[in-house]
Amino acid sequence: MKFLRTVFLGLIAAFAVVMAAQAQNISIATGGTGGVYYPMGGGLAAVLSKYVPGMQATAEVTGGSVDNLKLIGSGKPYVAFSMSDAAQDALNGEDKFKGGKVPVRTLMVLYPNRMHVVTVEGKGIAKFADLKGKRVSTGSPGSATEVMAFRLIEAAGLDKDKDLKRERLGVAESVNAIKDGKIDAFFWVGGLPTAAVSDLANTPGNKIKMIDHAELVPAMNKKYGNLYVQDVIPKSVYRGMEADNHQATVQNILVANASMDDKTAYNIVKAVFDHKPEIVAVHKEAENFKLENQKKDATPVPWHPGAVKYFAEKGIKLN
């Protein structure tokens, strides 16, 4: 009996070692708590942990796309949300990634990210040019909001350093700062609705104003490639909007390091599409996770082979 007990315990220990070896701990790089990336990342983590055998995924608060792509470049087990313009810079080692190229790959196209240029009544800002001389937050240092804000400011013929009294705040901090009268306006790129912007719109004594800037898209695309589209934030999205906001939009993508094994990449994408309703329940922008949006030219970043395999099974050729 003692011998059998020893053998049995040995088998249990061996099984535990095998299971531990098969376990995958993955971090999902998201963004600040006031945006869309963070809650959606939590929903994604729950789906991956529940449906991908052996995987434990955790959503991590970050500064945004730029920080996320640097985490991807670290080689550690990360999946990340990113705007496609920042991901293109990381791939090519440009702008905020001049220190080195990031071997980033696309897992899937997510949802459109809308640029919000937000102010409130009484700040003397009615059009984009009125930002000159104002106190403006252009986004947190590790965010793609800052990347896109700088490009819009440049396209408008303004100097981000000379023409603005610039702050570098995340969306939640920007909303608090505008409520406290510390800034006059802020930039934010996010899904609809963004919780922090809704908070500002619903705050008594603050009437939100969204500044049109869609006319700047052609100049941005001429310099940076066809990454941006002219789009609209309907006036019904945020309380107090008097008209639809004509603005610039860029796509969000889910990315990983090129070194991620094909099976893991395949399982992640499959879990998202098989269980999309559970992510939609966390944030409705996940309704935009659509097979028809997965196109060869929908992202400037090469597709991961594991994602290519999954979409090929759905009749979508990405090569």
C-alpha cells in the first residue's frame, strides 16, 4: 500500500508539473481607467481566461498605445490594444519609437477610435484655430492620443509648443482639469461613448462643446499615409451636444509580438469571435468586432500567421 501511495503521489506531482508547463499567463495592455481600452480589456481578459485552456489573462492599466507597443517590444507575454497609426510607427521605428523597431503583428481589427476635441461653453473656443493661446491637454505621454493630437495641430498650421499652453493628461485627468478651470480644452481618441467624456457632459454647470476638425484629415493622410478618415460623432452620444461633431477617426487593432506562437494567436482570435457577446456586455464598441472588417489593407501592420489561419477558416484571405 505504501508503494502504491508513493506511485500515486508521484503521478499527481507529474500531472501538476505538466499542467503548470501548459499554463499561459498573458497580460493585456489597455489604457487609462477613464477610457474604453481598460474596461474592454477586462472583458477580453475574462473571455480568454474562461475559454482558452490553460490561459490566465489580466488587464493592465497603461498610458495607452505607445506604452502598450513598448510592452509588446519587451518580448514579455502581452497582447495590446493600439491605434493603427502608433502601431505603424512602432513597426517602422519612427516618431516615439526611434530607439528601435517593434516586431508587432496584427491579431484583429477592433473598432474605430474617434478623436474628440472637447471644450465647454465660456472658453471662447468655437473652431480649431481658437485653440491658439489656450490651455490644452494633448493626452498622456504614453498615448496615441498625443500622437494624433500633434498631427492634427500640425495639419492646422499651429505649433504644438509655441501656440498652445500644453498639458499632458489622460482623459479622466483632463475632465477633472476642465471642471476645475485648469485647462480650456483637451484631445482624446476613444470609442463611443467614453465614460470620462460622458461624465463631463453630465456635470451640472458644464455644457460640452465638440470642435469640428474633419477638414484636417487630407493633410494628415498626405504626410502619414491613409490612416485617418473623416467621420462623425452623433450629437446623441453626449448630453448637451447641439450638433453632430465632424472629426477624424483611426482604427484600433489588437496586436502581439511576432514571436507569439501561432496556436496562441489563433486561440485568442477564435475566443473573441466565439464569445463576442460577453465582451459587448462590458462595452458596446465590441459590437464593431466584425469579420467583414478583417481585411488585408485594414491595418498597416502585418497580420500574425495564427490570425491569418483563423480568418482563412472563415473564408477571409489576408495574404
